[in-house]
Amino acid sequence: MTPRWARSLISVGAGRIVSPVRIPRLLLVPVLAASMLVDGHAAVAASDVTVGGTSGTLTFTATSSAPYVQFYFDGDVVGTPEATNGGSAQTAFDSWGYANSSHQVGAADCTDAVTCEPTPSASTDVTLANAAPTITAPTSGAPVFGDFDVTATNPGGGLEFSVHKMRFAFGVGPPYDGHYRGRALSPGTHTVTVTQCTIAGTRCDGPADTVDVVAELQPTIIALAPNPFSPRHRHAVLSYRLQDAENVSITVRSAAGAVVRGPLDLGMQSGGTHSWTWSGNTDAGAVAPSGRYRIVLATSRDADGVTVYGKTAKFVTLDGTAPALGHVDGTGAFYPVHDGYRDTFTASARLSERALVTLHVKTAGGRPVRTITRTLRAGRVALRWDGLNSRARRVAGGTYRWYLTAGDAAGNVMRTPVATVTVSSSRLVTHVVSLAQHGADAVSTSVSDHSCGEANRRDSDYQNGLWLVNGCYQSTGSSTVAAVYRFVVPNATRYNKISATVVGYSLFAPSRVHASYRNAASGTWDDGALVTIRSSRKGLHPLRSISGAQHVGTGRTLTVSIVVDNHDAPCDLDVASLAVQLHYSTLS
């Protein structure tokens, strides 16, 4: 009996109008699809499928009169439908990553609208024979410690690196390198596998290669201290951690690799933290020479029927030589009043290496007063004491004992002999003295060009005066006319400042003059600032001041010169007197 929905369609075909409500929409789909195949001239089903190759990139070919052909591999769609050309269609297929076994290749016809049959209409079988990848490193039985590298060759496709079926790396092309960075493998034998995959890595059923590696023990050095160390003062302690119960041995080697101590068998030790101490001795019992040494910790135990090993090492420096302090010196008595005059005591020496240098200050009876410490580099070093004790109070005047010590990082200490220093409770007291001489009291005069300059008493307007005239033009060169005066000053601890004032007048004002002071240390003259006398009236003319340091010579002599400079007009100075004011300090 014809179904109602078929009769409805037949009625439609005969020109009868039937309400769409009476035709279920879902039931129209297969009928319309069949109608399209009829209207689109349904193709003859693909009659033959062939496969070219058994490895790498395969070629699938199907004969068909349909416009397009869709290929399948093991029921999975391969790419997009391929257009037929001359009654056949063809596509390429990368077989990397598929198992070396029998697989089914199929083809289905498609219309011009690329509507394809739901299932292949033709199929054939192909047995893959892809070459397997090869592990090039590590070799079978090789030990590995924590992280390790695996390298391999692969004829094509991607390559999966795994341990115990857990992927740890993937390579898409040569060079195929996999680095294991996962959790450390437990001691014993483990199988590393490399498996051929598709380029995308979504299928890894291809051939594989394996290698067995032996995960070794991983003892860990926690600390090695002190480092450096001195056998005379300290011993080097090696702290280490074991994964589990392991046999332990320790060897001390020189920087060149020679055995100095050991190997020492410490026996089986439980998992956890342990320590070992090196006193710096060799196997012969003597102290090893200063230098750099390598302490090697080796462990072993049985795991999975094989003996596994572990090793780690750390360098330590043995330093049995104390720093040297040579050419020790200390300044003399000092006055810790902090007035700028010998306020501190300085102890200095030449240091042979970087060290912690300490200045020790004690009373004459040996009671500690102050220690001053600094870390200093090799070379000339100095430490200063400001006269304060450890409570920051100024010490009383008297004699104090001092010495230096230098300690290096290894604990070696060198000490200098004890010396003494005097602390004075005196302080500087400032005084001012004024000294004066007549102009005619100059001990000498100086005229650089007598054709245009002179110094004489005869033409001075002052009794016991001295007239200095400089009529030389500056455009012809520098010329001066000067008078030199010598003063004997009071004895002092320090000369602070010198001020000169001339009494007189300038007939040809404005005139340029300055004072010059004899440097007792260098024997040269130190010029004061230039002063312009702008008035012809008689009066006092300050010639500025200068530091008193180095200007008082043997016999407490201060030598001052009044200098008239030249200009483009005559300059002169009629000197009635020269007054010098000296600021000086004495200890009291």
C-alpha cells in the first residue's frame, strides 16, 4: 500500500494542490535529495580504487564518471572532494603516524554541487610499511641524571618522545631532539620510546623505537661552609641530602684532579640529610697546601636488579696563610678637640690581600678603649681614631696602646706589634697680632723697567715714606715696581690668615696695586687679589687677605711685598706705612 506522504507527492505531481501542513518537513529531505540526484544526473558509482605506495606519501586513485570524488582512509574523510579528470580522480595522503598494518581506502561519488554519497562505493586495502624512527642517543643502558636529552632520526612526520607512555616532547621535523625536564625518574631502568606521528601530532600509531636508560641516584650538596676555610681555625663541613638509603663515599681532589683524601667509605646511610667534616688533612695526615679543592660525593645502591650510582661535587678553598701587614706606621700626638688641627690619629700599613682590618686601642694598662674595623683591599690602608671611646666620649689625655689585626675570609688573622700614641687634652686658642713698618723700612725694592719706573724715599710726601711709581704702559708688556718688607711674627701652632693694609695715597689715581707673600715652602711668591686705588686722598687701603699656611718661614719670618702694577696710564703709591694683621693659634 502506498504511504500517505507518497500519495500526497504523487498528487502534487499530478497538479493537485496539497497543504504543506500535511507533508512533514523532515520527510521531505531524503525525497528531495533523491530528486536532486535524479535532476542532477546521478553518476555511476566509483568502480575502482587503487593505492600507489606503501609508505610515506601515498597516492589514491578512483575511476568514476561523477564530477567529484571523496576519498576515505579507514572510514575517515581525506581532505576535500577531488575533481575527476578523464574519468578518474586522485589525491595524496601522508601515512606517517598510522600503524604498519592493513588499512581500507575508499571513494564515494559527488555531484556538481559537491554532494557526496554517505558511504564509499568502492574500496581497497593497503598494508603500510613505514620505516621506523631510530634513537641515536642515549645508548642502551646509559645512565641519566635528572634532566636528559634524547635525539633520533625519523623518515617523516612528527615524532613523540615518551617515558612510560607519558609524552615529554614532540618534534615536527629534523633535527628530532627531545629534552626530558619532568620529575626526576626513580633510580633504576626506564624505557624511553620515540613514536612516529602525524605532523600535527594528533595520531601517534606509527612504528617506534625504544631504548632502556638507567636513572642514577641524585645526591644533593646542601652547603659547604665555611668556604674558604683555614685548618688552623675552622673545618669545612659538607652537608648533603640522599633520596633514600645509599652507600656513600667521599673523595677530596686537588684542582688538578689528584686525590688528596679518600676515597672514604662512609657505608650505607639512610635517606635524608647528613654531613661530613674535612679538617684540611691529606691521607698522610699533614695539612694540605693552600689552594682550591673539589670534594666529590659518590653514592650507589641496587635498583631493579642493577646497581645505580650518583655523584655530585663542590669546590672549597683551603687558605692557611694569614694576611700580611707591613710598613706599619702611626701619626704622633693628636688633639681630639675637633678644631681642624690634628684632630685624629691615623694608623697605616701595607696589606697583602683583601681582609677585615681592625685598629685596637687600649689604655696604657691594657683596658679596651675602642675598636675600629673596615674591610679593605690589598695595598696601603689606613684607619683613623677620633679620640672617642666605645661610648662616643672623648678620652682623657695620656698615653694609649694600639695595634692592627687583619683577618681574611678563611679565618686567618695577623697582628702587628703594640705601639703607643699620645692623646693631648690641649686645644687651639686663636690670637690676633698687628705689626707695622714705615714705608722706608723696606728691606729691598724691585723695578722691572727703570726707564719708566722707580722707588725712592726722596720724593715721598711722608717722613720715612717710600714712593713707588710705575709709568710703564701695559701695551708694551707687564712691568712692576715693588717694595719688600720683612716681619718677625709670634711663635704659633698654626698660622691662619694674613691681612695687609697700606697707609698712603696715589697721586695718579686710579692705580692698581696688590700684595705678594713669600711662600716659605716653595720659595715663590703668592699674589693677593688686585686692588684699584681710586682716590688721591690719603688713607688706609686694605690689600685683601691670604691664608697664613706656609707663609711664615725660618725664624718666624713673614715676607710681604707691595707691588704697583702698570696700566695704560701711570700708576703709583706713596707708602707711609704697611700694617700686617696676623691671625694665629697656639695650643693651650
